[in-house]
Amino acid sequence: MGAEVLKKIADYLVDAEIEKREVVKVTTAIKPDLTVEEAYQVQDLIVQRKLAEGHRVVGPKMGLTSKAKWDQMGVSEPIYGHVFDYMLIENGGVLPFTDLIHPKVEAELAFVIGEDIEGPGVTGAQVLAKTAYVLPALEIIDSRYENFNFTHADVIADNASTSRVVFGNSLKKPADFDLELVGAVLSVNGKVKELGAGAAVLGHPANAIAMLANMLARKGGKVEKGEIILSGAITSAILLHAGDFVSGKFDGLGEVTFTVGE
Ligand code: OOG
Ligand code: MG
């Protein structure tokens, strides 16, 4: 019985994604008492459905890891989601506006994992030692919920609003950087909209990957070699419109851009 409801929620959210329409949040429409544990079970069902449909997981991602995001979304606890291969857009590429519901963009630092990282008790320093490369990224989030309005459990069930990702082309060794100090400037149509530094993400973005490893360990999972993992937005997310040109400039890591198509 319980399992049926969770499958119904997973299909409700994936169908909304595929049909590009917003839906009332799960805790209002289907299950007011949805727990965080159940929400991650829904997310696992979404992963299973995507894999069955022939998609591949690029890696988990972290979200809600900065004060800017906590203040913007009204949910102040970090969460994780999953990025799939069909979500990748090349640097300089086009995001067709009509593919999504109400997309927003945010600037992030990403980690290419060089060795498996298994919790509990993982620290940011251990993450850095096991990171092959860091690279800049723009994440396009697209909550399936009306007005991006959700509770902690709702957003977890909705795969942490994950929708598209543009990775930068420059891969750098983490030892060559102080990721705390890496500045990020997010502009739309040549106007600076948001700016910040790596330290906005839990003091150091490697701490977000450590937290992810520790969260996955509770379910017997780990951060795996070869995954490319977003550490969470440094700043608030910006609502996108057809025709927008988006640029994220990251100190020492280059520029990531895309255009929003019609
Ligand atoms: C949830 C996803 C948050 C981030 O980087 O903080 C996220 C949302 O804000 O809709 O991806
Ligand atoms: Mg994000």
C-alpha cells in the first residue's frame, strides 16, 4: 500500500517533467505526511524509471547548500538529487525554452571524483584528496511544482528540481585552487545578476561533497569514482526567459555560457 503511493508520486512528478507542466506539490496534492525518507524513496523510483527508459546517471548533485538558496527557497537543509545524461547541454549551447516549465539558472562548482568516497565521517579535506578535477558549471533548475513552492520533502521527491546542466570546459586540479575564494559572477544579457565565492557553499564546496558521501552512507551508498558532482548553488537562482544569454564567469576556471532558445 505505502509502496504504491510512492510509485504514484514518482510517476506524478516524472509525468509533469515530460509533459512540461507544473503540478501542485505532493504534500498538498497526494501525501501531507510525506517523510524525508519516503521522499528519497520516491527519488530512487524516479532513478529506476529513468534507467529503465534508457537514461544514464551522470552523478548525484547537492542542493540547498548556501544561505542565498536557503533564503530564496525557504528550505534550509541541504538535499541531494540526480543528474542524468539527457540533461547535459554543451558549453555555449542552446536551452530550448519550450523544453522546460519555468527554468532558473544558478552558478556552481563541480567535482570530478577520482576515487570512491565512503562515509560516514567524511571531511572536506578527504574529498579534496580524492577529487581528480574541479570545473565550473551552470545548473538549470526547473521545479515541477507551481511557483517553485515546496517543503523539504517535496523538493527531495522532485529530484531536487534537477533539469539541465552546462559544464565548463576547463578542468583544474583542486590543489591548484583555493575553492573557498573562487569568485563566481552570473550575468544575463550582459548584466550582472548575482555574484559570490565558493565559501558560500557550506564554508567550502568540498564540504557539500563530504555531506553527500555521509548522507549516501546512511543507505549503504557512496560517492563514486568518475562521477561529476555539483556542490550546490553559490547564489540565488535567476528566472530565465526565451532569448536570454547567460554567462557564468569563475575566477581561474573560465566561463560557462548558454542561450535560451524560443
Ligand atoms: C532546489 C534545488 C537546489 C541548489 O543548487 O541549491 C539546487 C531548488 O532550489 O529548486 O539545485
Ligand atoms: Mg543546483
